[in-house]
Amino acid sequence: MPDTRTLKQLVLGRKDVQDLSDNEQELPPELMTVNMGPSHPAMHGTVRIVLTVDGERVVRGDVQPGYLHRCFEKESEHATYTQVFPYTDRLNYVSPMINNVGWAMVGEKLLGLTGKLPRRTEYIRVIVSEMSRMTDHLTCVGASAMELGAFTPFRYLLKCREWLYELLEKVSGARLTHSYVRIGGVSKDLPSDFHADLTLALDRIEGVLVECEGLLNNNKIFYDRMSGIGVMTREHAIATGCVGPIARACGVDYDVRRDYPYSIYPELEFDVPLGTTGDCLDRYLVRLEEIKQSIRMLRQCLAQIPDGPVMADDHRVALPPKRDTYNTIESMIRHFKHIMDGVRVPPGEAYAFVEGGNGELGFFVVADGTGRPYKAYVRSPSFVHLSTAGDLIRDHLIADVVPIFGMINMIGGECDK
Amino acid sequence: MSQKVLDALTATHGAALARTGSAHGDDIAWVRRESLLEVARWLRDDPAMAFDAPVFCTCIDWLDWHPVGRPASEHWSEGKPRFTVCYQLRSVAHRHRVRLEIELPEEDPRLPSLAELWPAFNWQERETFDMYGVRFDGHPDLRRIYMYEEFVGYPLRKDYPKEKRQPLVRRDDLPENPPASTER
Amino acid sequence: MGVELTTTRVADAAAWAKLFKQSRIDKATNWGRKFSLFTYPFVTACCGMEFMSVAAPKYDIARFGAEFPRFSPRQSDLLMVVGTITEKQGPALKRIFDQMAEPKWVIAFGVCASTGGFYQNYSAMPGCDQVIPVDVYIPGCPPRPEQVLDALILLMERIQAGRGHSQLRTKRDKLAATAAEE
Amino acid sequence: MSDTVTLTIDGKPVTVAKGTNVLEAAKTLGVEISAFCYHPGLPIVAQCRQCLVSIEKNPKLQPSCQQVVADGMVVHTTDPVSTLARKQQLEFTLVNHPIDCPICDKAGECTLQKLYFDHDNADSRVDTPKVHKAKVVDIGPHIVLDQERCILCSRCIRTCDHVSGQHQLEFAHRSDHELLTTAPGEQLDNPYSLNTVDVCPVGALTAKDFRFTMRAWELDATPSICNGCATGCNIEIHHKNERAWRLVPRHNPDVNDYWMCDEGRFTYHDLREHRLAGPTVEGLPASWDRAIASAAKRLGVFLKDPAQVGVVLSATCSNEDNYALARLAKEWKVGLVLVAGKPPVPARADGRLRVADVNPNAAGVKAIAAALGLATTPSFELDRAPPANLRALVVLGDVLPGFDAARLKELEVIAVASHERGVVTGARVALPIAAWAEAAGTVTNAKGRVQRMHAAFAPPGQAIAGWDAIARLGHATGVKLAWSHAREVWKDMVAQVAAWKDVTWAREVRPLALRFAGSRG
């Protein structure tokens, strides 16, 4: 048991603690304000929390986002629909493909193309989405483990992510910011050896997951710091708009892929993992289970994927073949108008949503018939989840802020738009 | 899918609605702002509705609205409502969704806050206020969320230039005049 | 054990010994500095994912002696600005830079940190060099890990040559002080 | 007998004025019927057959541009028959069209591209070799013709006949060898020739001034008023990267209809020539503060006896700038108020758009001076001899006829101008101000019509709006003119100028990105 003086020095961090009178046995009763962030190692991305602490205990946490506000919406209003794809990549940059798919889906909804895409396109979209979901969860779990001192699982999981990145790079040409999906399809077909590569990667990842579970689930430190921390009730989760793994950890049985099915998800077999206690450990377990479900879905997709075109046969969205572009005026005009004016989306407003890495990721678009969105709003799950952080960290120790934030998995680009 | 929500709304709160409609599978009810709180509370509490899960809140600025292929009467002109605030709601139990849209005039963009009914709208309304300058009456903590307090204007309004920066800090040894494009 | 360490950098060690003999102490110090960079990762955005990759096994920044991130500006000498800097972030970045002890170096990681990239708008700053001086810019959105390693080697060459911005400033200040004395 | 007609187009009833054609009636419903040869400002010839529609009880498809509406008419624009007819017409038009989009100046604002993309997008069924014609035909001082791109709509021919009244273009040969050429012994050389480039639905006619300088879809458009003469043609400034690239007319039935003259189109060059980018004192660069202080000090000496001071209003500057200076003159109680402007060019007046007075705002200056009770003298009436007691002169703008250089040298000249030439070069203090395209303001044309200009881009260097510079000068001499925006100057002004009190200050217009404005060929 450290003596009062040491404790004071620890908490107050003052050198001049010896100046305090010796007969002062108690810690000073007044609350203290501590600033965390906007550049803090335990904050994924940049967020600032102004903590009011009573000793080590958090009394109030004012969470302030906005340090990565890159104006997705304003930029989208000044770009064609196709040019927005790179911006969506950078929303949730841990699972860019899902964002791409979401944006493509809202365009397709307005153009009346939903459900009319070639089957192969839908399969490819699901494959890349699930791969992205895996990179998202691998990063989240790995980084959180690292922040709690478990460095080995971080390196193991990032190794897995690297395999997926390499595969996605083969598919799209970019490691991280893919811009692979297009309205009406995807930009190019899967590479020829993709099937074998993905199978191999999935097998290896499964092996690593077993290792990591061994390293984390039975790890006393990890368990103690996650279990019972940041508990959220089911009702609170619903009322605050929580979705995705966080809501599921609280027992909210909601998954867009199953409840508002899109693409070919209705044809795939998968389970939606649910938690019981709604604490950080449950969130971690749900994410781990989702990785396994993604692997399961990917295996089904690989077995079922048909051959065929990867772009809808609709002149409004599909580019003409390059050969024709250079040789006929008709295709030249079509290509030119496509690239310069953008995909013309008829006037109207629509909200399309997918199950993103963090839950329901939606795009609300108002179109005015030109090639650029009149308004583009993104319903970012991170932003909603972060709004609960202030409640979650209350009455916890400062040290618990780290696992709580790690498991909220706030992604700056998505949260701050 | 949830036409029955709109039907029920029209039946019980017909006077509160300006109109209803469906587009691309989304059901939309245009609510008068005086009745918003009442409609929203009913939607949340009525067991047949049970809209317990908020989805999003945002705003549309109609200032530049000139849709292609629509008659001039549908374009925005002076005197028409400039803002539309949208609330999207979802029901966990019934799995239906509805969007409430509230039209606001340019000179008085304010409406009652729904943050008391659904805590999720606390931040989302702050975001809408920050970006569009729409005021939410009764909001517990209406301040800027993405931009800093020193920021002047509402950046997502159509008349805010995209590249108009308002720097907080600059290097001392930078040239005195910033490029003209940022000045405008 | 000492033998093992030196075998990895025999050439460098030999050069160091030579420099030391010539009593070019500043060059020797620079040699030491370039192989022991302590990074402050000012991670804001997507580039952070690639920064993780650089640190993770495959690309392994440890090979260049810069593996250890210090999250206190007072303990680090290389500020890596990783990701978009917004106007709101500006004061924080400047403050962190000011808190770092001399000599210090800055790498702008990715186009957002270099020029703002395709975020040219009211909130994103057109490059972190609006607020702090930058030694090496890395293009790419995000840059590939190989590019980052290349930039690090470039920076190390600069440090060895004494051409980092803070080294140059120190030199200039010294000259000015001498001139003032005379 | 009512003067409106009600008909049904695509199932929707529409009421329009009698004598309207079907195409225009459809437009009021938001239905755009494709057309090449039809232009609302030109006589109708119905020769492109691109606007065919079916009208019930009518055995054949009718060209909607020529078909006048009748009561009870039922028109279909989207039925299979007329759609197919238009598609095939388009396919036919494209048979001999060269694959030029990447190098064509019209690309991005080309009617042919727009209609094809809206309509068809089907591949051509014709694979015969294309008929080649001359690519670069120099047909006049301002215009180059590409005969291959021409789709033979005859808009340009009618523009020459109708707008300038000179028959300079016509068709030659027949069938797919038919081509556009100049009339025998003629060149396309008239004061309104560049309107043919605007109306050309493809890139057949391109302006030498604009071709190969900037891609059309990259430009932003800001509405403004031509400052080339007293007509005040409504224009759009097409600009990018803080400079104007071309001026095109904007439709205004009361002033210029769809047209403007060539001379007016070239006035944008002047925005980048001889510009005064920073304040100067005795010809040397100075900061704003120093320049203002210096000007105030110089003026202060003579303002003790205001009769020694003269003020020159300018018919080349906006109402706001002139009003600001006129207010200052009144507060200072100066002895002499002159009005300067460019000398008239009687040869310009042609009874169409061009007039002799080449100043955009002579009427505005007159109205302002009269409203403030200032007795003004046109500067050229001084006969090169200003009053003997005149010692200092505050000049707005850079033109000051009626003074010779030697006399001016003896005066303390404070110039408030956008360009460094004429009277500004010899000024003791020069204050840089925004030119017409760079600041919000109004000008009054010869008919007394007050028209609004919008700022398209920022002024160069340290230049600021004219009224702002004048207000700063006033402030330094102890006259408080508190305005923070041109709107406030305007408000102040209309309170005094009775003739303008009903004119409202419209909302600021933001530049329109032409890329997303749809093709406007």
C-alpha cells in the first residue's frame, strides 16, 4: 500500500507535492479536468475527450469529435457519382469495400437498378465486402489488444490483414483505398488465381485466429480489463442508435444482411452472433465470431460464384468497350459523357444502407438529374457509437477508457466524415 | 413495405402532415413542425408503430435545386421553404422504417428537438446545426460538433464556398497573402 | 553479442570509426542520430493503416532503427504527420511540434499531410506545412510501405548531411550569434 | 376569345400563350424535346427533323418547333413512333461525324453529345467509311470552320441573316457532300459574327479567341453585365483559375435577347492587362495603410479650402464606386466634380446592339450626381484648362479626357483605379480596385436600366472593391462611410436616388459549374 504522499504525487502529478501540508491526509476533494487527445496513442484516429475526474474515476467525459472533418458531403456535392467512390474509401478506411458497395447501392436505387445486376457482380461485391469486414475486425481486435499490452496478437492479426490486403490489391490495384466498385457493377473482374489464393489465405487466417484466441481469451489481464467494462443495456443501445457488433454484443438481434437483405446475402448461410452482457469482452467475442462467419460466407461464395459479366448492361452506367471508344463516334460520345458529366441519376431522394464493419452504414442521397449528387449524407455508425462513449466511460477508471474506445472502434474518417 | 405506417399516420395525425409519399422504397411523411413532437412521440410509444431505433437526422438545403427535366414550378425560388430536416426512424420489433421530413423557411430555420425522445439525435442534431445552422429548440447542448467555435457560417449550406477556409493557426514564415481562392 | 551487432552494419561502423578519428564529431553525432530515430506518430486518418503496416512484420521499420513510437513529443525527434490535418487540428499539431526538443525532423506521410490531396475544402488544411516545416514529403494516398521506407532513408541521408530543417536553423542561428558577437 | 391555349403533352395538361410552338410548350412542363436547328431567337426552318413528335389525329409525325399549339391538341413525345424517328435521325446525323470529341472545343457543351447520350446510346448500324471534308477553314477574322463536324442545321446562316443582317454563310453541294461555306465573295466578318459560335450545336464553328485554350466543362459561369458599351448586354463570365476565359451572352429579352457583339466578347482580355495590383505612392509600391495615409495627408492640405480639390467620377465604373466617391465629394464640399469617360465612337452605332457610347455607366453617374445635388461637368468640356485654383484631384478610373499631361503633373492626383495606364501612371498615389468582373455591383445602361454584376473571381494582388477603397480614403480624411458590403452601399444609394428605389438587390449568385449544368448548345 503506497503512502498518501506517493499517491498524491501519482494522481496530481505535481512535483511540488511536498509543499502540501503534512497534516493533509486525504486527497484534495475537488474534481480535476484532464484532457485526452486529439493526438493520443489510445485513441483510434483523433478525438478529444475532456475528462472530469475524481481521483482516477471518471465523473464526466465530454467527447469532442471533428478533428478529421474532411467534408465528405461538401466534396461529394462537387464530384460526379463515380468520383465519390474514392471519398467513400476514406470514410471507414479499415473496410473501404463495404463503403464502396453502399455508395453504389444508393446510386442503383435511384436509377432503378437494384436487383438487376449480373449475379457475378453481386458475388464479387459480397466477397470483397466480407474480406473488408475481416480486415476491419482484425484491425480492431489487434489494435485493442496492443493497447492493453498484448503486442503479440497485434502482430499476428496484422499479418492476417496483410494477406487480405495483398489479395485485395490483386483485385483492385490498391492496398487500402480500392475504389473498386462502380454504380452498376465493379470496375474489373477478379484475377484468375483469386480462388486458390483466397482459399489459402482463409485457411491460414483460421489457424492464426486459433492462436490469438489462445493468447487473448485465456489471458487473465486481457480478460479482467475487458470483462464488465463499458456495459451497455439493450434498451440503451437501441435508443442511442447503436448497430453492428456493438448492438449485437448488447443482445440487439439486428444485422442488415439478414433483416433487410441485399445482394446475395439471402442465399448465404451465416449466423448472427449475439452477446449477453454488453461489455467490452462481449464486443470482442462478437467481432471474433463475425470474422469466422465471414470466412464461412466467403467459402460459400467461392463455391457458388457463377461466370458472367461484372457490369450491368445499361448504357446509363456502363462504359462502352475501349476498342469502340476509339473507333466509333457513338461510343466516343458515350464514354466522354460518362466520364465528364458523370452517371446521370434521375431526380429523387433515397436512403440505401449496408452492414458495414461497424453496423448499419447508410447513404442518403438527393439527386437532381445531373451527374453529381445534390446532397450526399452518410449515416456513419462510428459517429453514433462515439456519441455513447461519454456515457460508457462514466464511473470507470481512466485506464478503462482505452478498452472502451478500442471496442467502440471509432474510425476517424467515418465518424468525422 | 411500410405503407401501413403512412396510412396509420394519416388516419391519426392527418392534420399534422403536409403530405406523404414513397420513393424508391422509402416512406416519407412531411410533418408540420408545430406537430413534430406530438407525431414523433406517438410513433415511438404506440405499440403498433414502436419506432424505438433512431437512424439518422440530416438537412437538405434547397437553394440550388434545379432538377433536370422538371418544370420550373418544382425548382427552388424565393419564398419556398429553403431547408428540409429529415429524421429516419426504424422499429426493431416491426422492422419498418419511416422518414419524417420537416420543411423550414429560410428566415426562421428552427424546429423542436427530438433528442429527448431518442438520445441518438443529440449528436446528430448538433451536427445538423453545425453544418446547416438549423436550430433545435429544447436541445440540451446545442453547440458545434465538427467545426470549432471560432468558425463563422454554416459550411454545408449551398452558399458557403467549398474552399473558404478559416484558419486557426498558420506558420509565421508563410507568405503574407494567402492565395486568392481561399479568400473569397 | 557486440560482434553480431556490428556485422549488420560493418560498413557504417567502419565509416563511423573513420569519422571519429578525424574528430568530425558532428558527423559522428549525425550518424548516431539517423539510426536512432524516435518517432512520434501523429496519426489522424487512413494513412495510419499503412503506418501500422510499416511497423508490422512484413515491412518492419525496425530495420532502420526507427521502430519505437514515442507518444510524448518530449521524447521523440521525428514527427510523422500521418493523415489529413484539419484546421481544427492545426493548433494541436503546432503545439506538439513546438514541444519537441531540437534537433527534430518532420515527415509528411501521404498527400493529405503534404498538400491536402483531394480534400480541398473549408476544413482540410492544404498540407501540414502550413503550420510546421517539413523535411520529407511522401506522396501516395496512402503511400505504399516501400515508399515510407524510402522516405525514411532519404531523411537519414539528410540527417547525416546535416540538412534537416532544424539542423540548418541551428546552424544559421549559431552563425548569426557569432556575427552578432563580432 | 382568350389568348391562351390549353393542350395535353405526354398526358399532362398545359396552358400556354397562343402562337407558342409545341416545343416551347413542352419546355414549360420540363419536357425537353431534342432539336438541332431550332433556336428560340431565330426564324424556324424545321430542317433537322430532330424534334418530331406525334400529335393525335395527325397522320404524320410533326416537327414540334414548327407546329403551333392549338386548343385540345394531344401531343406524345415519348411514344415508340416518335422516339424511334428521333433515334434514327440521330443515327443518321452521326454517320459522317468525325471522332473528334477529345480534340473538339465544343465537347462538354455539345448538343449532339447531349442528345445522343439522352436518347440512344445504341451503336451505329452503318459501317461505310465516313465522308471527309475540310477540317480547318479560315472563314473570317474571328472564326474557324470544321466542315466535317457540321451537321447542317443552318443556325449560323440564320444568325448572320437575322442578327447582323448580313448574308455571309450558306450551304453548297448536295447530299452527304453538302457543306457549309461562305457566301460568294464574302467572309464571315461582321460585328456579331461570334454569335454563330454560340448557336452552333457542334464544334463546327470555333472562335479563334477561345479554341484550344480551356475545356468548356472545366469552366464556371457567373452572370454579369458587359462593360463594353452603354447597352449593357447581359453576359456570363466563364472563368477558371481566377481568370476569365470567355464571355457569352445571357438571354434577356429586354436588352440583348440572345446576342452580343464581338467587341464586347473581347473585353475580358482587358481584365488581365496593365492591372494595378498594389497601391503605389509616387510610383513606388506601398502598403495599403501607407498609401491611404499618404493620400489623406496630401488631400488634407488642400481640403482646408475645398475649392482647390476636384473629384472625377467615372462612367467606366459601377454605381457603387461612383456613389461612394460622390458621397465623399459632397462631404468634402469640393469645388469641382467632373465626369470622365471614354470618348464616344459614332461609327459603332448600328441600331442593333452597338451604340456610340462605350462607357457602361454614364447614365448611372448622371443619376447619382443629380440625386446628391452635385453639379457635374463632363471632363472633356474643360477644354484642357481646369480652373486655375485646382490643386488636387481624386480620380476614379483611368480615363480622363480633357486634361493634358503637363497640366496633370502640376496637380496632386490621387487615382482610384483598376488599371495602371492613362491618368494613373502619373498619379501621386494610386489605389488598386477590383475591375467589373471581380466585385459585386450594378451598372446603369443607356435606357436607365440598373443591372447587377456578380463577382466572378477575386481581384488581383491587393486590389479591393472600389467603394471600399474610397471609404478607406474617406475615413482617413475624417469622413465616416461605414459600409461592409456592396449591398450596404446599394441600400444607401437607392435611399437617395429616387428612380432606383424599386430596384432590389438580388441574392448573391454562386458560380455555376458548367460541367454539371447540362449541355447548353
